[in-house]
Amino acid sequence: MRKKVILAYSGGLDTTTIIPWLKNTYDYDVIAVCVDVGQGTELEGLEERALSSGASKLIIEDVTDEFVEDFVWPALKADAVYEKKYLLGTSLARPLIAKVLVKYAELEGADAICHGATGKGNDQVRFELTIGALAPQLKIIAPWRIWDIKSREDAMDYCILHDIKVPMTVSNSYSRDKNILHMSHEGLELEDPSLEPQYKKLLQMTTPIEDTPDEFEIVDLEFIEGIPTKLNGIAMSGRELLSELNIIGGRHGIGVVDLIENRIVGMKSRGIYETPGGSILYKAHEELEHMCLDRQTFGFKQQAAVKFAELAYNGEWYTPLREALTAFVNETQKTVTGTVQVKLYKGNIILTGVASPYSLYNAEIASFTTGDLYDHKDAEGFIHLFGLPLKVRALMRLSREEKGE
């Protein structure tokens, strides 16, 4: 009986090439598994492509709701942003995809899991850390670390040699990843940081700035314990809300990021990220936290957010530290409930109003008008004590100068 391998299948050039390579190299029965995390139209025609490439069958599992609820929302609540720019669109999806691959490896009795991540990329780490955490007994096959194919052009030639139709041309062979949170682009002219991206050719979720409307659009969001629940007064599921917000943000050119980032494996790479809906949610959520969190909690949470983002980026989702940080974040979100209104205009997200029943903003204290809760005279004693170390140091310096030291 032929051994089975589960292939993480997207239908792109790499995984299309991998199917015949696995059969020719290992004589495996290749079971292609496509994990739907909101790719949309990318799934059209996938079964025909997989079977014609030599897979014994294609399994498609839609886990978009789980992706939003159990991965995107925790990152949003944590305010997790990698290197101040990247909202972790690909990073958050990889552990869930790997989890589903493990599930089908067990159901199908497969000996191995194969992925199409390159030997220079982050995804190999993310996939393999998750597989190792959930099913350490499974063999992992990473063709880009084994085969003689050295480029995307080589992969196209391999497919042509084996009479397999490839899903793109050399001139448009960007390395892309799409899910309900974002779309990423790498390769071609983007590999030269001195070149401006060809946005009109490149962008797929977002309108180029010069083509956006000349009128602004108002968006109202409601959060309950850090999770967005209503868009413009309408209650929605996470999937519905993020999908609709992608459309709204996309037409106003929101959330396009050009980033030279530090990969896990030690090199820098350049990527263009489109995250229209996510960018709006992060902005609105942060503004609500400014109102609802005390100074110490907000300050420490900013530090935790950096670590949370690093763990997610590195594929360390199923780790005790990430779980502990999520527990901390959830505790902070108990009062992050309220409404936020923003104005969208030519790539900008402009806050126009925020309100919460848990607001720590007190107009009686903050106002320039003297109220009962704050006496201006109290500030004198506070400043004296707060600045006492500075005065002691200054007095010491004066004393030493007087002694000629």
C-alpha cells in the first residue's frame, strides 16, 4: 500500500509543482489539503487543478470563522503589530493551517506533511513549529530545501516538462498570500527597495490612492470587551464585519504598507501588505483603549504587544508564553467596550469620536475649569516630591563645585 502525504495546497505555482515532484521522488499518494481562511475567489477551479497535477484528491476546509475569532481577534485585542507596521496577516493564519494539516494527516493515516515554503522564508518555521507542537511523530517534507529547482522560472519549466498547466505567467509571478485579514505581495520589482511598487498592477484589495473617492466616509464601530461586534449599527459575525470593512477601507486606499522586515531566518525582505479592514479596526480599538485603560495597564500592555507580535510572527502560537499573554490581554479587555467613529479619506483613518460606559476620562478633572475633584494647589506638593531626586542631585553637584572638586 502506497504511503500518503498531506500537502498544504494553495493552487499556486509552488504547490502545483510539488505534486508531480512528490510522486516522482517518493512515490507518495498525494492528498492535497486547502485550508480556507478567506481566500475568496482563489479557490475557484482548485479541485480540477489539483487532480490534473496528480493529486489523488483535494480536501477544502473552511476555517475562516475560527481564524477570525481565535487568531485575528486575539491579535487585535493585544494590539500586536510586527516592527510597527505589519498586522501579521500571514503569520496568524499559518498555525491554524498547520493545525488542519495535522488533523487530516491523522484522519488519512498519512506518514508525512509537505509544505511549499521556501528555505529562505518565515513560513517553513511557522508550519514546522506548529506540526512539532501538535504531532511530533509526523515527517515533514520541505521541497524547497531538497529539490534542484532554484527559482520560480525553474518551477514553471518543471511543470511544462510534466505537461502541467501553470496558474500564472513569469511577468506576474509575484509571491502572494491572501486571507480575510490581508494580502501580501513579494518578488519581481519589489526585490529592489529603490523601486516604487507598481500599485495599479499590484493591489487587489485596495484602491490606489490617486483613484480613491474625493469624499470622505464615516464608519461607526462598536466593541464589546475588545471585540468588534457592530459596523454602522448593524450586528455582524466576525467574518461578516471584517469582510465588509475590507470593502469600505479598500475603496479609500486604507492599510497599504511597504515594509522591509526582519525575517525569522536572519535576512531582510521587502513586502507590500494590504490590510484595509484590519487597519481600521486596530486604529479604532487603540483609541478605545486610550479611553478605557489606566496609565499603568496601557503602558505595560504596549510592551506585551511587542512580544505578542514577535511570537505570532515567529510561529510560536502554541506556546505557554503566547497563551499567558493572551490571558493577560483578555483581562485588560474587560472594560474595552464602547463605540468609535472614524472618517476615511485617501488612505487616512481620522478619529472623530469615541464613547464608553467604562471611560476613565472625567471632564470635571480634565477641564481647565476648577472642579471639586482636583485642586490646582495640590500640584505643588506633587511636583516637589516627583522632582526631589533631581534637586538632590543638583545640590550635590553645587556642593562639589563649591569645594573645587
